[in-house]
Amino acid sequence: MVHMMIKNRIQLVTGDITSLVVDAIVNAANTSLLGGGGVDGAIHRAAGPELLQECKTIGGCATGQAKLTKGYQLSARYIIHTVGPVWRGGAKGEAKLLASCYAASLKLAQTHQIESIAFPAISCGAYGFPISQAAMIAIKQTASCLESYAGLKQVIFVCYDGSIFSAYQQALDVLNNE
């Protein structure tokens, strides 16, 4: 019964993460946290210049870790910045680092009593992580964290396009059949 409750707290959507009304959105950031391309650039643009000013004060972020800032002009109260691994073939600890991104982000959510959070497909853009592997890691790590964090009522995975949505749906189907 607990397992079913976890699955019901996970949703998949296609769309713009910056427009979601949630407590926190997760930024697939680079180590500087000073903005970049893809979802990182979109979040910085939507949040406004105050985000960059705050990010300049927090000293960057290591791969696999996460840091929290205010959401500024976003509907989300917070932005959790996490740095995913660059895919280098899979033998350099990429899977463990990606799982750590989700665990660290969800730990910050718990610490700050966040009830709803939205994730992008971390490391699946310019960092080249194979989407099907990344989706499985994201879904399994999130489900594992949700077992010990009852306060988080909604986790949304925001998929940039249909192929990413399909990969996340397949990963969610695997979880549902376990």
C-alpha cells in the first residue's frame, strides 16, 4: 500500500518548468550556478536578475550536490540548483552522481518543508546522459526518497519533448510493475 502511495505522488508532464505553480523547481545547473544554456538559462531568464545576484554569493555547486535559492519572479518559491554529470560513457560514476542529484535535491526539499517540486531531465541535454538510463535513475531515486519523506506530496517530472516523456513513462511503468 505504501508503494502505491509513492507512485501516486509522481507525475509526468511536457512543458515549460518555469511556468509551473509548485513550491520548488529544480535547475539542471552548471557548477558556477551563474546561468547557462537549456533549462538553466530559461530558469535564470524567468526568475530575473536577482537570481544571478544570489547565485554569486553561494559559491557554486559540485556535481551531484544541490543548493537552494529563492524563486524570485517565478511562481515557485524556491529553486533547487543541482549539477548533473556529463556523460563520459558510463564508467566514470555518472549513474551514481545523477542519483545523488535527485537525492540531494529531495533532501533540500525535505529540509525546507517543500510539498511540491518539479524536475527537468537532469543531464539529458548538453551533458549527453542517455535519456532512458537517466529516466530510470530519476524515477527509482525519487521513489526511494519518497518512502522516507511523507511531506512531499507531488513530484513532477517536466519532459522537454515527447521522446523524453516516453522514456520517463517507461521508467514509471517499470516502477508500477515492481
